[in-house]
Amino acid sequence: MLLQVLAAIAALFVLSGLLNSRRRNMHVPPGPKALPLLGNVLDIPKKDVHVTFRDWANIYGKDLMKVEMPGETLYVISNKKVMVDLFEARSAIYSSKPTMTMADSSGFKNSIPLLPYNARLKTSRRLLKQGLSPAAVRSYFPYINNRTALFLEALLKDPDDFVRHFTRTAAHTALKIAYGYEGVTEDHHLLHTAIETMEIFATVVNPGRWLVDTLPILDRIPVSFPFANFKRVQEESRPVVFETVSKPFEEVKKHLAEGTADGSFSSYLLQSEKPDPETEDCIRWAATSIFLGQSDTTTATLSWFTHAMVKFPEVQKKAQEEIGRVIGNDRLPEIQDRDSLPYVNAIMKEIFRWQPIISMLPRSVVQDDKYNGYFVPAGTYLLANIWAVLHDPEVYPEPEKFMPERHLKEGVPNPLDVTFGFGRRVCPGMQVAQSQTFGTMAAMLATLNLKPQKDEHGRDIIPETRTVDGLIRFPVPFKCAFVPRSEAALKLIERGAEHARSVPDRLERWSD
Ligand code: HEM
């Protein structure tokens, strides 16, 4: 085996040398000077790679820039027009994904974000489009609004653990939307396994972390092999992933047979599609992808929102004034109030612009192409640096500053058109994501003051704006005091939570 691995490494280097010499004769995009074999790897920092890539793009070109990695050439895009040209206008060939061997072998081979652009992906996207249609998403609003009230109640009981409350609420909502049957959100084992699955996903889908992603032959190493820690990670992951993907789905089928299923994503599609086994498996994985897509992303976004409110009290005050003026003090704001709360909506846009929780989008092109005179060979790994687009000072002046007002001006490009991606791989959950984020933000602002905590000298602890490294960009852990704005606000939370507990925990069937 060792010999095979060494042979593969040698072959890879020879191949990469040959490819490089082939590329020398073609018109390739400019990029930073690269070392033989190692390419630019030594110049790439471990953290905030998108910032380095933006700085390089300012020198070598925002349209297409070449970055050499051992065995792989990346084309980095830092210009929105090029992203639209390639991922939308030429989506038939630019909608595939680079293979992630580590994640595939950990049980995620069929998860939608990792699928290449094939028949299975097309079926899965069609199902997601149906199950997350505007009408379907609207039918989830009452459930999400009720969950928000329960979230506020839990937050006040245990405010230090606010990030966990975000995760639990997002996970509850995702499980309910995906499977819907009564009791799904009270199944603590399922919730725990599902959150564990999401954590595994974030670990194994981590470009640059696993050597096996660059050298897939390593995947054939037996688990007993010394230094094969990654194989043990895969072995431990698979049963957890399998349980999350199958157990709640089998429950839905049982509830459907018994006539007790809700109007969830899975139950609706199982009935409307009358699926063959292959399509049923696509529905099973599409439901899991709702969970994988929703939980960490919503948690990270709401963590950045809390972070911003602690740092920028004047923004918080303006939003609270708007909510008081438009909604009053007799009810909690809801998702449906979005159009009448433009300033709160502008805060949400600014959160998604200022701290996009995904900074770069991977794509792979399936056939040779030419763009602006540059050759893009089939199989090229492309990275769209959406962070760079959202921090372009020509579009968003003083991009490092948190300024929701910028989105109230005419003609400012909407960051939501970029944060959720492009074309045939655009985030299918963007309506759910925006609804849940907006509803939670508005309800928090209506009832609570988000303030810095004090140190032992009574001084405010203002969090530094720094990111934890990972697939999803989270702020480094920070403290926040959640202070009820008034007795009336406390009563609103109490009443909202009581109401949420009193109504049946059912999703009603939607119709388009
Ligand atoms: C704050 C929330 C969210 C953000 C910022 C976000 C962002 C993204 C982005 C940037 C992509 C990749 C798009 C591309 O490559 O062009 C994506 C893909 C995806 N998202 Fe989201 N997302 C969020 C929430 C959700 C939710 C709530 C769901 C499900 C209900 C979801 C489901 C998915 C799925 C299944 C994919 C893979 C699509 C594919 O590969 O074809 N996301 N998301």
C-alpha cells in the first residue's frame, strides 16, 4: 500500500509538472509567483484566506486569478460580473463541485452541497424548489414565529448560552420543516445526533485540512494503518450520519401510513411524487440537506447580529425606535412585518454583507472553456470570493464599517444577491434563512437591550471583531447581556411562549 501511495504522489507531481508545462503554452490568468511543486501554499495563511486572496486579486486581477496548490490550480474570482457570467450565463458547464473525498467517505457522498452537477443533483434541486417554494415557506411562518417566542423565553432563563439557543432553535425549525411529525422536536436523541452530524459535516468539508482531498488514493489505506487518523474519523462518522439521514425519514413514512403526518417537506414530497426508490433517496437526502444547510448558517448569522448590536448601540436604538413606531408594544414583531420595517431589514442586509458566513464558493467546470481570452480547462477548481465582492470599497464605501443606512440609498446593490450564491447552485433555503433571521432579530430588538457585559472594574467588555476559522465563519466567542426592555416586554415574551405551547405543534399543508 505504502508503495502505491508513494507511486501516486510521484505520479501526481509528474502530472502536475506536465499540466503546468501545458498551461505555460496557453493563456492562463495571472497570479502570484509560485514555487515548483509547492505552488503558493507557503504564502497562504491558515486563517482568513479570503482576505489574502482579495489582496492578491487587487494586484493580479479581480476577474480571474491563478493560485497554484500542490497538484491543483485554483482560479479565484473576485468580481461579481464574472461570477454571474460564468455561474449563471454559462451555468450548464460551471455548476459542478470539486470532489471532497474526506466528506464523501464520511457518509456525505449524496448530500446536496457536495454533489457534482449530475442527474441526481437536478432531481434533488427540483424537489428542494418544490418543498421550499414561496407558498411552502409561508406555511412555515406560524411555526417559526412561535419558536421565536420560545427561544426568547429560553434565552432569558440561560442568557450566557445564547449561541446554543440559536443552534437549538435553528435545529428544531429545520427538523420540523424537513420531517414535521409530532414529537420530532422533542426527540432529544435525534436532535443530538442531528447536531453531531452537522458538526461532522463542518469538520470533514474543510478544504485544505485533509490530505486525502488532494490525494484521493490515500482513501484506500486500511483503518489500522499508522497515521490513518482520517480513516478513523470516517469510520466513526458514517453511523451517526446514517442515523440522521434515515431515522426521522422512516418515521415520516410510518406517520404517513398511519395518516398522522404533518405538512412537512418529506411528507409532502413522498405523497406528491409517488417516488421510485431512487427519487425517494433524493427526498431523504434533500430533507437532511435542509438540516445541514440551516443550523450552523443561521446560528452564525444571529451570532454576528448579536455581536454587532453589542458594538453598535446607536444602530440598535434606531431599530428599536422603528419597531416601537410601526408595531407598538402590544405584540411581538413577526416575519410578515419585514416590508414595514425597512431599517431592521437594512440591519439584516448589512449583517449578511459585513460578515458573510460563507466567504468563498467552490465550483468546478465540466468542459474546456475560454473567458476574456483566458483558457479554463475542464476540471478547473474555481473559487468565488464573495467576501471580496461584499467588501469592495467602490460598491460599499468603507466596507469594514457596519452601516445599515447604506442599504436605504437608491441603487446600492443588494448583498443578498451575492451572499446566497449563484445560478443552479444558489442556496435553495434562502427564503427560510432570511425569514428566520429577520423574525429572530426583530423579536430580540423589540423585547431586549443587547449590551456589553462589565469587567471587574465595571467597564464595558467590547468584543473584538475576529472570526473562528472553519467552513462557516463564526465570531470568536464573546459575552452579551440580554436585558428586558420593560415589564411590558417581559409580558410579551411570556404571552408569546404560552401561546406557542398552547397551539398544536403541526405544520399545515400548503398549496401553490
Ligand atoms: C444564513 C443562512 C444561509 C446562508 C448565508 C446560506 C448560504 C448558502 C450558500 C452561499 C450556498 C452555496 C451557493 C452556491 O454555491 O452558489 C448554499 C447552499 C445550500 N444551502 Fe444555504 N444558506 C443559508 C441557509 C440555508 C437554509 C435555511 C437551508 C435549508 C432550508 C439551506 C440549504 C442549502 C442547500 C441544500 C445548499 C446546497 C445547494 C447546492 O449545492 O445545489 N441554506 N447556502
